[in-house]
Amino acid sequence: MSDFSFSQGLWELLLRGVWITVQLTVYSAALGAVVAFTVGLARTHRLWIVRFLSGAYFEIFRGTSALVLMIWVFFVVPLTLGWQLVPMWAAVLTLGCTYGAYGSEIVRGAVAAVPVAQREAGVALSMPPAMRMRKILLPQAWPEMVPPFCNLLIELLKGTALVSVLGVADITFAAQLVRNATGQSAPVYTVILVMYFVLAFAITRVMRQVERRAKAGVGRAPAKGTPQPRKAVTGRPQDLAGAGVAGSSASGVARRSAPGTPGPSTPGGAS
């Protein structure tokens, strides 16, 4: 019967796989962020040749398999260029360029969603295009990028499982070694499912904080721990005035009806 009791050495092998997966995710995300902002902003450029080249990059990497591209980079590139990347960096290059292409569409869409009036305000202030992008467009587009970037980062985390085909000792590769050593499939793969979930949940919590701070930076939501502003009273002036008179009358009756004070006069002259 299968159980979850592994030797200490096998647990250490799985934990080393977790560390490799974290490194792959961080390095690929850093490269992907550079690619996403470079290609995404290039796709909004005023020159058609820049838009064409960046669009071609986006379509090529979006339309190819990350697994096949990873194998191509590791096995085919050395035959044509005469040099070979180590498996770790071949995987980082492939994942970063692929998921960076996906992220470029997020950047392009968020920048395009900024109201036209904001762009016109920058033009009216005689700002050059680079300054308008840095001072006006990106600060307002950034909060819209964070939620889809969170999903993309989780997809990148799960996509690191592809590197096991290159012999990189990530979680999936370590799980295969543990399974071969113990002959147990269900416990091993259940454990790595939990590990992936914990890593994805940690990414989600971090990105939630990033989103909160991004929205607070543009005045769209208060940062955690800041006092909430009082809700403004809205309505027609005559309704507000009537409510004020009624409130003052009610408070006056309450004061006159308090213990030890004479009550209001009754009709008919009885006092």
C-alpha cells in the first residue's frame, strides 16, 4: 500500500527541486518583464516598422510551442551557431521570451486603455512622447496590468515543469527520481501538486499587495491600514434641508421629553 513516508534524502531531493523551480520562475519572470514592456510599448510606437517588428515577434512566440522551442534552443542552436547554453539558461531564455510575448499584449492593452484625454493633456503640456509615457500613461496603466500579470506569473510557474525534458532538476524532475526510487506514484505526485499550489498561492498573495499599492499610488484605492474617508452626503438641497429641520425638531422633542423637564403643551390649553 502506498504511503507518504519517504526517506530524508528523498525529501531533500524534492526540496532542492522546489528551490530550482523558484529560481527558474524568478529568472524567467525578470527576462519576461523586460521583453513584455519592450515589445508591448514598441507595439504602440508611432513608426510602422517598429510596430511591425514587435508584432512579428509577438506572433512568432505566441504561435510556437514552448516545449518544442526549448528543445530547439538546446539542441538545434549549437549545430548552427557552434555554442551551447547550459540547460538551466536555455530554459530561462525560452520561458522568458515566450511568456514575455504573452505579457507584451497585457502591456499594450493596458496602455491603450488609458483615456485619450490623458494623452491630450500631456501634449498640451508640451511633453515629449517618452515623458508622456513615463509620467502619465504607465502610472495609470500599471494597476490594470497587475491582475493579468499575476495569472501569467502563475502560468510561468507551472510552465517550469517543461524543463525536466532538459534534465534540469526542478520539482517535476525530482518527483520522477523519487518515484523511480520508491515505486510510488500517487504519494509522490500528490506531494508535488501541493508544492505547486503553495508556490502559486504565495505568488497570488504577493501580487495582491502589489495591486493594492499600485491602485493607491494613483488614488484609486487606499493602501492597507490607511483610514477610509467619510462618505459624502448626497441628495437634493431641499431634501437635505428638510432632513436637517426634521432632525433638529426630533432632537428638540427628545430634549423636552427628558426626565425632569416639562412635556409639550397639549391642544386645548391644558398645561
